[in-house]
Amino acid sequence: MEKSTSFNSGSLIIEGLLERIPGDRGVVVTHPHPLYGGNMFNPVVKAVSNAYRDKGYSTLRINFRGVGASGGKYENGAGEQEDVISAISYMKKLGISSIDLAGYSFGTYVNIGALKNCLPVQKMIMVSPPVAFMEFGLPSPLTCLKLVITGSRDEIAPAESVKKYLLQWNPEASLEVIEGADHFYTGYLKNLEEILSQHI
């Protein structure tokens, strides 16, 4: 069962939902854009957490700074990177040594930026990286990236555009396109969980 938790990110207090499963494997899950209502209660974020939990991972979904009860304010993805780094550190302090990083939409954008700081993660999963909505810049290699998922009707993360980025991020990573799904995965959350389960 998930329980409310909190940890420090610099001088800020960040809130999260933690489900501790016995063992040393865990995942940090990040949410869509805060200025468009994104938070850790998003159904896609919950679906990602469910898939990992069912595979025996401890899960930590977080509210970025300025969202919900987390301190601070929106910082265009830059400050939010510190929240990701702090979340991973928090899990390590709990004895979780093998940590994945999974994000949805804006969360993927933040995660990529955080990984430039050489975060110690086992693997990275992206759900609908918003390449048609946000400026990702020149893609850098992401050797830990293992899976990217998008929908065939996702106009914010169009499959063809995502595929071009993936060639730069990690051509060996898998790309899964859910036929009929748009950016919000309404009616396709079970499909999403099934694909995640196959790759985790």
C-alpha cells in the first residue's frame, strides 16, 4: 500500500507516495506538466507505478516543486531536475540500491535533464516524451534508456518524431506504439501496463 512521504530537495520539501516492497529494486516516477494540471495522481503515472509494483519494485511517485504540498514553484524543468536527483537519493537511503527512472510527458523531459548529471539509475523508461511540444535540444546518448511508449494518435509525442530522437538517445531501446491511444491513454491504460510489464 502506498503511503505519503516527503524528502528534501535543496531547501524545499517534496511530497511523494511511496510503496515499499521487500528487496533492493525501486523506481521513481515523474508526472506531466504542472502548468496543465500534471501531478503524481495522474492516471498514467499511477499505471506506471502499478506495473512496477506488480514486478516487485518499490515505487515512489513525486510531486515536483510547486505542485500539491511540495514547496517552491515551477522552474521550467530545471529546478525539477533537482527533485528527481533528490528522490533517487531518498530511495537509496531506504536501502533501495537498484533504481529505475520512469516519466510521463513533461516528466520525461525533466528526467533526461537530470540524467545529464550522471544519475546512478539502472534503466530509464519514457511514456510519451513531448517532442512536439517542448524543446528537447540536440539529443544526447542515454545508454540506460530501455523503452519508449507512445500512442498512434499522440500529437504531443508523434511516433515518427519520437523514433528520430530515439536513434540519438539509444537506437537499441525499444519503441512501442499503442494503436489508437492519444497522449492521455484514455481507454488504453491496461495496454500501457501490459507493455510495461513485458519490458520491466
